[in-house]
Amino acid sequence: ALAALRVKQYYEERGALNDRINSTVRTAMQNALNHMNPPNGYNAQQLAGQPYGDGSGGWAWGKWSTPSMFYTFYPNYVITELLRDNDPAFWNVTANMDQIDLNASANWLIGRQKDDGRWSDWSYISNDVEWTGFISENLANEYPYLNDTMKIKVNASLNKSCDWLVEHDYTNEPTKALSYAILGLVAI
């Protein structure tokens, strides 16, 4: 899904979008969103009231699996980036994302934040600085698309993550982690 979005943006910036590229990226995005959309996607968001999953708002690899940080963060990030592309007619956002609840997934992610302000997990991402910077960037970017109650929670969460990112000792952190910290702090 993210690749489809970036391909569209690449060609759009160069004035090179054509019917073939449009069709390809729309089809790729539609397929990805179909996988994430409740109730029928095989990686559907686990929302309250659905006959599968735990109802937490998270995502998992398979809708009967337990939601994980990576599988909740990644669709949340992709959907936020799609909304930020600000081309709802191109993506047919209303129809393609009508069952996805960003408030629920943002709440799920905030619920996994440590008391000191960081996020920590062992997955495709395993460094606390990378997790914290990347999730902070995402929460800051999706802020305009959330309801007022969730905006209050996001503000509190970002205050905590900002403090952690600013106060963290980066002496032994790899460059990649520092890059994610900067992304998070700039977004906040």
C-alpha cells in the first residue's frame, strides 16, 4: 500500500501520471485496503462488535491473531499517509476506508506506550528510539483525522514521547535510531 502511494506521488510530482500508472496504483491500494478493512479483510482491523478478534482497534497478521505493535502501526501509518496525500477522489477514500477506525488504532498504540514515554517491542522494529520516533511522527501526522477525544490523548502521548526523545542518551544508538528520533521530534 505504501509503495503504491509513493509511486503515485513520484509520477504525480513529475507530471507523468497516465492511465496505466493510475490503474496500477489504484488496484494495488484497493487490494491493500481490502485486506485491512473490517469485517471481511483477512488482516481486518479488530474493532469492537466484530465477530472476530479482540475488539481492541489493533491489527494483526490474520484477524484471529492477537494484535501486535508492528501490524497495528504499519496500517495506521499507511492510512495516515494516504489521507495526507489529500487526493480523496483519486483513492476513493470514502468507499475504500469506510470501516477503518483510526481513533481505535491510535488508542491501541497509545495504550502500548510505556510510562516513561517510549514504545518498546520486538518485531520488524526492535529499537525503542526507532519505535518512539516513528510512532510519534505518525500520531502527530494523523492528528487532524482524529476525533476531539482522541486528540486530547494524542497530545498527552506526544508530550510524554517528546520528553523521552529529548532526554534519551543517544551515545550508543545507531544512526538509524537517531534518524527516527529526529523524525518524531520534528513532527511533534
